[in-house]
Amino acid sequence: MIEERTEPMVTHQTLAAWRAGLAKIRGDERQRAVALSLETGRLLETVGQALAQGGAALSSDDIAQIEALTSVEAGYR
């Protein structure tokens, strides 16, 4: 029997707050003329895709990283 593991769905409000926070981090990186973090870019893209799809299950690792970067805790549906 195959056990299906489903991640909880993050609320739209959380995704929007994360996207804004990650976009600010990217903007700050550009202003300081430092190398843009590949991980921040990947997370920003992941959150953007989840928003575009009307929500998506994100991995717990990604959620933990995003929470640490943005200081916004996840809200779940």
C-alpha cells in the first residue's frame, strides 16, 4: 500500500505576505549590489507560483526557510 503524504495548504494571506517579504529581500540585495541569493529567488518563485495557482502545498522545509527569512508565520487552511 502506498501512503500518500500531503502537506497542509498555506492561506492566500500568508502567501501574499511571504511574497512581499521575499520581494523586499530581493530589492534590498539589488540596492546593496550584492550577489542575488539563488535560494531567495527560488523561494520567491515557489511562492509566486502558489499564489498564481490559488494556493499550493509547500514542503515543510520551504515553509521553515520562508518563515525564517520573512518573520511571517504560516497560516493554514
